[in-house]
Amino acid sequence: MTLRGMRRLEARRQMEESNFLLSKARSQNLNPPVDFRLLDYVTAYDDNLMCAICRCPFVDPVVLAECDHYFCRDCIRQSWGSTYSPSGPRGDCPQCRTPARLGTRSATSKILVNILDDLLVKCPKHEEGCPVSVKRGEVEDHMNIYCGYAYQECAGERCELPVRRKDADQGCLHFGVSCFDCHETMQKSTLENHWRSECAVRRVTCPRCNMHVLSKDLDSHNSETCEAVSIPCPGASIGCTSRSKRSQAQTHAKSCTFAKLAPVISSQKSRMDEQEAAQKLLSRKLEVLETGFGVMQGILYPKVSVEADDLAADESRIPFLDNSASERTLPPHHPRMFSGDSSGNALSPFDFPVPPTSRPSSAAPGVARRASPIGLPPSESAAALRQHDPIEAYNTNYDLASPGLPPPSTSGGPYVSPLHHLLSMHESLRDEMSRVNSALQELDGRHSMQTLNENLRTREEISYLGAQLAGLSRQVHWLTSTQLQRQSRSATPSAVAGSSSEMAGTSVEAAVNAVSTAATALRGAARMVSVGQGQSSSGSHGPMRRENSAEGRTKL
Amino acid sequence: MTTPLPKRIIKETERLQSEPVPGISAVPHDDNARYFDVNVEGPGGSCYEGGVFSLELFLPDDYPMCPPRIRFLTRIYHPNIDRLGRICLDVLKNNWSPALQIRTILLSIQALLGAPNPEDPLNEAVAKQWKENQAEAIKTAREWTEKFAQKK
């Protein structure tokens, strides 16, 4: 008895087991495993959660042991498919090409897996009507246990067809029916789906507005056109809290101030955003310019860099500096600044640029300074004192060369910005430079012309004197030769001859004297010429030289 | 189409449309989502500047495990592109990696236009010219661009 009981029990247990396995196999068959890559993700996910191979959030992520890049296990297996090695799958990382192998399961960061499992997804059956969004980690459970639209075994006896879980308690629905409206034959279990998405004839009445709509359009009717659904006022974005039915929305919009203002305000808002972006850009530019200006100021006035920095930092003070500085310093100082520059490197850069702020505020400081170097602030070194005289000499020359020089055109009142001030200063300096340049050129030309003229005259005189000298020497030669002849002829002494020879001797002596004076005069003239060439002579030497040569001629 | 389109291809196509790469456009055919019409602008500063070159791109069944097939349809004077428009580019062959995408590949091709590599030629004649008389070769490339490519 007990033995039979045991057998029966055993048989029953086996049957139950097989039934359980069968039903499990069937339910798995009926609901194919969820493919995570085909899910619709509700939560937004970024590239960091995305497998580089399938471009989906990782499914069973693995980390590569060498480079720490993550991939889905399937993706990386598939990608390494052809390369087999006995020590486990290995290959190059698809992202960085590092030779790598799969990390251990425990190497995969748990936090990554948790983040992935927490991503919200729509139920895989959402197209068939299931409205649920679940976490990705719970999708399998949802499908296998809860989802009303998942399939399970039909409750009917000897019926092996699948049925939706929500319909399971209505008994076997696998009998033929035909649609009331389109008369298509189908099984009862699929009728609902047919109405929901296929039937082109069936109309239903909207429970809210009592309108007849196509059954398959009911969803879009509810969300878009149903008159009875209340929608927010168009002015909701700027504060109108009223909701009205779609049919009355128009009338509400007509009376609602918010709704009228909404488009204006939204357009203004977009414009304001634009302006804000532009302003941000401009302020950035201004900042760059300001720092540049500060640097320039630092370069220009290194001695009072602290003050300059203060001024640059304190924006409100800059216009003040401009007004006073431009009036006080610019016109009189420009020539001086320039002369300091051109008279050479002897002036150290610390002496040349006197900051406007450190100048004494006398009415015409430039004039005072030109008159005497005492007016210089003590900050200027002794080098400046030494250098001052040549500068002033140059300055007077410069003024003579172009007496009609207009004052620099920079005293045009307050400047818009320190940068403008600097620029105008620079511009006027450049003007001065070019003017002085042309004056210098003119002077040079005049100078060389004068030298040439002088030279020409002197050369003429020299050649004239040379000719005179030649004539004289010929005369002397003639005189000596006659004298000699006479002496040889009167070998026997006679009184007459003595007196005559005496006369001849004196005349010869005089002639020799004359020649020697002429020679000294000539030498003097030659020296004059050489001096005239070497020195930058003005016309003042001319008359004296002519006197000299006249003297020489009279001596002859 | 027997097999459904992989999610990756759908995503790549969407992204190519929504945020296109500057100078590159790729549009799938209506009847075959794996076949793309591609237009690539010649990179600025190269001898292909100002021309728009059309290419065809096909994603094989095992994409992304194997590289897409790409071919120039516009004639182009380039040492790494032969008369049939085939392209000699390592990432299109053995250096393919499934982490690469259509956009990255098209960017590589645009870069190849900017930097021809006559040391690894596909078109021997062009490569020879390129090595011996580069100025002349660049001039020819300009002329061809003028003649065959669409204007930008």
C-alpha cells in the first residue's frame, strides 16, 4: 500500500514538474526575451552610457583589462569573433586599438550597472497599449509577471494558444468572431487589437465630447482635437493659470491678457537672449582691450606704474585724467618728446616719457621747461640735464626750419577713452615726425647746394691764380736768363755794367719776393677751400675769402 | 529587407540628419536604408576647395562588425583614389573598428582629400606625378575639381 502510494506520489511529482517546466518553456516562448537594445528609453542618456559598437546603453557591460574601455559583452565578443586564443577572448580595443582582453566580471563597475538598470524604459508592449514605464532592470519581471499585454497560456482546456494576461480570466477566447463593423473574421482574442489599430470602419463615441471618431484614431483625438479636453491657456508660460476646454480656449484667449501678450513677450525674450549673448561677447572684448590698454600704459609710463595701474583699475577716474592731461600736456610737449626721441639714445627711456600725471600743473609747463631745465621734475635724472642743451639747440633749429608749423592737432577736447587719447597722441607724434623729416631733407638739400657753389667759385680762383703764377715764373726765368747773359758778356768789369747789374739784381729779388707772396696767398686760398668743404659753411665766409684773394692779386 | 534595421543604423542616420557634420551630408535612400548618398565638400586650403564631391556608401549586413563600402562617384584627381572612385584608406580596410561610425569615416575621407598620401598610392600615375611634380599635380587636381565637381 505504502509502496503504491509512494509510486503514485512519485508519478504525480514528475507530472507536476514536467507541467511546470512546460508552462515555463511556453511562457518563455510566448514572451520572447526582452532585447534591451530595442527598448524605448524614457530617461535621456549621454554618450558615456553608450556602447561605442551598438550605440545603445550598455547591455551586460564588460571592461577591457588594458584600456578600461567598456563595451557590451555581446558587442565585444562579436567584434573579436575571429580571433580565438586559449587564454580567453582577446583582441584590439575598438576605440583605442590597444591590445586587450576581457576583464573579469567583478571588474565591471557596480555603479555603472546600477545606473544602467535605473534607466526608465517604456514597456516593450507599449505599442499594444501598455502604458507603463519601468526601470530597465525590472523589465523582465514586468513582462513575465505583471504586464497585462504580455502573453500567457490560455486557460481553456486543450487550447495551447497564447492569450494576454489581462484577458486570461475570461476563459478561452480562441473562437472565431467577425468584426461588427468591417465583418472581418478573426479570433476573439485579437478583436481588441483589431479595433485598436486596424479596423478602418469602427467608430466609437468619445466619452467626453460625444463625437464619433474612428476607433483607431481615438488616441490622437484625445490628445489633439477633442473639444472637451481642457488645455492650458496659451499664456501659461507667463503666468495665466486658467485651463479651459478646447472649445472655449479661443474665447478665453480673446479675453486673456496673458494670452495676448505671450507671443510678444516670447519674441522679446528671445531677442533679449540674443542681446545678452552679444553683450557677453562685447564685454569680453572690452575686457581684453582694457587689459591691453593697461599693458600699453605700463609700457609707456613705467616709472609711475603703480599710479597708472590704479588709474587703469579705477574706471571712473579715467575720463578725468583724459580731460586734464590732454589740455595740459599735449601741444607743447609733443615737439619736445619728439626731439628727445630723435636726438638719440643718450636719453634713457625713463627720462623721455614724463607721465602726464606727474607734470606740474603750471599754465604752460612746456615753455618753462624749454627756457630752463630747472622746471623738470626731480624724478628726471642728471642725464636729462646734460642732454637738455643739445635738445634745445635742435629745437630752435627745428622751429626756424619750419616757422609756420601748426600746433599738433590733438588738443581736441576730452577723449572718449584712454585708448583714443593714446591713439591721437601717437597720430600727432607721427605728424611731427614726418614734418621734421621733410624739414631736415630741405635743410640738407640747401646745405649741399651751398657747398657746391662755394667750391665752384674757389676752384675758379685757384685756376686763375695758377695761371698768374705760371706767367710770373716765366717772367722770372726770362729775367734771370738775361741777367746771366749780361754777366757773361761783361766779363771785363765796367762801371756801367756794375750799376746795371745792380739794378737787374734788385728787380730779380723783387720778382722773387712777389712770387713767394703769391704762393703763400695761394696756399691760404687752398686752405680756405678745404675749410669750406669740411665745415658746413654759410655765406658769411664768402666775402672774407674774396678779400683774401683780392689781396693776393694786389700783391702780385 | 528581411532582417530589421539594427538600432545603431537608425540612430546614426537620425544623428546625421539632426546634427550634420559641417561640409558633409549623408542621406539614406527611401527604399534601402543601408544605402546612402553622400556629398563631401573639398576641405578649405586644399586643391579640392570649392568643389562638392558625391559618393555612395553602403552598409553591409554585418555592419558595424565590418566597414561600410564607400566609393567616389565624382571623378577626382587624387593619388589614393582610383579611376573607379575606390578609396585607399586604412580604416576602410584592415584598420576598421566597430567603434567607428559613418560620420567619422566621412570625416577621414575629407581629411584624406586635404592630405593626399602618394607614398601609399592606389592610382599609380597620379601618385607618380604627385611625387615628381607636385605643383603640376595640384594644378591638375584644381582643374578636375573645377571641371567635374559641383560648385559649392
